[in-house]
Amino acid sequence: MDRHLECGEFLFDAPVVFSAAHLPTGVRFVWDDSHQARVGVMPRAGGEVRWFEVAPSLVGHTLNAYEDGTDVVVDIVRHPEGFDIRGFGGSRPTLDRWRVDLAAGKVRKDRLDDRIREFPRVNSRCAGRPYRYGYAAAVELYAPPTGPGDPRPDTGFSSALLKHDLVRGTAEAHEFGRLGAVGEGVFVPAELPVAEDDGYVMAYVHDPEHGAADLVILSAQDFTGEPVACIHLPVRVPLGLHGNWVPGDPWGPRP
């Protein structure tokens, strides 16, 4: 039987620290090689946090986590050692799995996918439970091309949304082209879903030629197919904006 995660919370302690000395230069955080990276597991029922050492890295965002026997599985977007925290320059965040063995007191690391990505999402009904599918934005992190005249060389990366099948170990990519810049893809279940991926993935895609964003809706089960809908917005949605979609008016009727 699936159960909600009972360990409570994860705490990521990274070698990225606040630096008052760098404030005059406009930098608040720096990489500290002397700081040991750790992941902490906090029991839901209370008690001591257990800390486990991991390789130097920064966890950008967590895709999901669940219990597997005496192990806790944590799927994360991991920024590697030594990247420039001031502007994320040169960062190549990958999708990794940390399997925290609570009995042996150690962490096993596995690479799930080495494509650059951020903003991982899962069907929220699977949060804290074993799951199969995950979604992420595959982009040149925070540095998308600005338009057709962008002088930067073509790096070979396109803006895309990824759908990971973690059971088969495969991934599908819905490409938006080098000139597009896609944000976080949020999964929205169908009204009466019959499968974990029965639903839609919604994301803002910046169109530099028009200086505005499109709201693109994909079928999660036909991920590489044509969008179900593409809504042209009259404004630019800032890159990196992410959060949750709320059906209807969350504030209720107004006077």
C-alpha cells in the first residue's frame, strides 16, 4: 500500500554560503569549498535530524521523495561542484537520485538524466509516494537566446519540456526551438484520471520575436504531439517564474 512519506522533511545543506564581504560587489552568496554538503532527514513524529554526507553540490529543486523499505529515495535537480552561484554561469544541473539508506547510514547516488534542466514537477497526487513520471524544463539555465539576432553561439540546446519515465529509464522531449524559452511545466490531472499521466502539462513559453509569452498546454500522454492549446498572452512573463495553478478564483467573490 502506498503511504505518505513518514520521514517528515529533507534538509539540504550545501557549500553555498552568505558572504558579507562580497556585498559591496553585489554578490550575496559564494561557493565555500570547506563546507561539507549534507542531506538531513527529519522524522515526521519529531526527534533528532539525521545527517548524511554527500558530494559537493547544490540541490536546485526536488522532484519527489518516497520510502522504499528502510531507504528513502529522493529525486533532485543537482548543480555540481564549483559553478558560479553569482549568475549560474556554466552550471549543468542534472537529474539525480539519492537513496538514503537509513539502516546503513549512507547515501547512494545515481544519475537519472544528464541533460540540463530545472523546475522539476510531478503529478501532485504522487507526492511522497512511489511514482513513474516526472516533468522538467530543459533549457540553458537562466540564459535563453533573446531573439534571432542573438550573437551568442548556438550551443546545440533547445528549449524543451521533458517527460521522464522513471520505470523504463527513458525521456521524451517536446521541443520549442532555440529561440523559445520555456518555464516550469505543471501537471494538471484530467477530471477523472485513469493513469498517473492522464492529464496535461501547462507552461509559459517566451516568444522573443513578439516580446511576450504563450501559455502552452500539452497532453501528457501525447507529449511530443501538437499542443492541445496555445494561448497568446499580451505580456512577457518573467523567466524563472514558477508555482502552482489554482482552479477558479482562490479569493472568492469580491464586493
